[in-house]
Amino acid sequence: MDWIHSLGLFVGSLIANTLASLSGGGAGLLQFPLLIFLGLPFSTALATHKVASVALGLGAAFTHIKQKSIPPTIALYLILVGSLGVIIGANLVLMIPENIAEKALGGMILAIGIYSRVKKQLGQEEIQANRTVTGWTIGGIIFVLIGIINGSLTAGSGLLVTLFLVRWFGFSYKQAVALTMICVGLFWNGIGGIAMIQAGAPIHWPWLGTLLLASLLGGALGAFLTTRLSNQFIKLCFELLTAAVGIKLLV
């Protein structure tokens, strides 16, 4: 690429990852289509995006850990149960009818955005719920399923995790976004990227440095804003991004 395309790739990726870090997911809304627009085949763009997204989680994790906004035991729980689904999803990616899967995911994401908009007080304060053996077990099954989505599709799984943490376990949006960024952004995407490489998906290495830098900076910037903005504003960002991701996947 010439410097103009490289700058466009950096700026587009920076915006995508800042929004994702602020809202709890959705980096693939801009970054993945951008890679295809610049000429990468679908499988190469997906694998390259997955690997680059690890830096998003790393940048966000640094800020959230510094602020002590991530409960270690819950983070470990999310990493373990979700990683199982990610590995399954990464190996299923070539077997799933892409068009049908993306439209189904788009409809679901659009629906959760509307649900969050209707529930005005959702995620404004922490209200402990379903934090029993049964609750954690059911939650674990759901996270495995979301992990499969994460491993096999381009965008949206982080948004599903964020809302499920808010709705099922009663976390505030700030807490849910912080957990999503370190668990999904760093570990799920990292494991998914490795699994995809082992499954034979190619990485476009010449662009990876630019993507990693933009993802790292975007993750840190979004996490910084999360610690300083209200739950109401973060909720609004989440709802706008879910609408955009849902419509993009459907259309």
C-alpha cells in the first residue's frame, strides 16, 4: 500500500477500535469491511482482523487493570468458558453459510440494542443477579455459544457479551464493558486468531503492524473515556453501535 492507503487503514482502524472499547464490542463493523475494501479476500481479512483485535483488548486491559475495574475471578470465568466456544467457532467458520449466519446475528444484535433502549434504567447501577451455581452454569453455556459466534463471524460477539453481563448478572455498563474488553478483546480474539491460523486461515502480515498500533491506541483511548463517562452515555454508545452493526449485518 502507498502512504495514503496506509493512513486510511490506520485512521479507520483507530476509530473502529475506540468505539468498540467505549461500547463493549463492534470493532469489526468498520475494520473488517475496510480490509476487504482495500483488497483482502474474506478469510484473510477475517484472520487478520482477529489477530489485530488482540491489541484492542491489550490497550483496554491496561487502562482497566490500572483503574482496578475488573473482578479477577469473573474475568477468569469468562475467559475459560468463552474460549471453548471460540475454538469451536474458529474451526466451523468455513462450514457455516456466511450469509444466513450474519443475517441471524444482525437481527439478534439489532434486537438487543432496541431492548436496551426500551429499558431506560438497564445497566445504570450494579444489581447482583443470578450469581449462584445455577446462574453461573447457565451463563457459562450462553458464553460458550457467544464464543462460537466470536470464533466464526466478523463482528458483534462483544456486544452480546456486554448486554448479557448487564441483563443476566446485573453489572453496570461500565463494569460489563471493562470485562468484555479484557476477556473478549484480549483472550477470546487471541485464542480465535491462533485457532484460525492453525486451521489454515492466512494472515496478511504487511498490514498487521498498522492494525496492531491502531487497535492498541484505540483500545486504550476507549477505555480511558469509559472510566470518565457516565453509564448513561456508555449505554447510548452501546445502543447506537448495536443498531449500526445489526443493520450492517442484515443489509
